[in-house]
Amino acid sequence: HREFYTRLISREHPLPEAFVPEHLIDIGLPFEAAPGDSKRLLEYQAAKAASQLFHACHRCGLNLWAVSGYRSYQRQKELFTESPFVARPGTSEHQSGLALDVPVLRSEERRVGK
């Protein structure tokens, strides 16, 4: 597994349509998606970092949950609407397996047990 990544992903440097990260894993984070859904996948190093973040937040009384990790080129193509808030296919960090959407909750929803 790699320790560092040097790939730039942007409009000027898109990922190829067939690009799929080598080491995608589901480490069982609390997720909005059901087990087996590809959006639960993250690249190995990103998954380890996300797990550390989720555990640290839990120790502080905050429960996080994930919404979307890996997205294939095809899935990004389905989501793309020309909106400035949705990346063009090939230009999303989600296709690299290095991005994870974690929503921000209102303060009254952040504490464990609330």
C-alpha cells in the first residue's frame, strides 16, 4: 500500500474513465449506504485515516457517519448536472477512493445519545 500520493485530479488533469484504485476496502464505518454498496469503499490509506478520525470523534462524544466514498467514473457521470457543486466525471477525488463525504450536523445532533 502506498504511503503518499502524487496524482493531481482536476479539470486539467482528469482520471481516465477506466481508472479504479487497486486497494479499495470497506472497513465498516457507520455509513448511510448499505453493506455491499460501492460508495462504502475507500482506498486503503484513506480508510485507515477515516477510521482514526471516526474513533477520535467518538471518544469526544461525537458520532460521525459517512455518506459517500468511492465513486466510479460512470456513477459520477450519472450525478453530474453541470452544477458548479458536482465535479465532472474524471475530475472527482471520489474516483480515486481518497474522498469521503461526512455531513455536518446541527449542534444538538452532534452529541452521543441525542
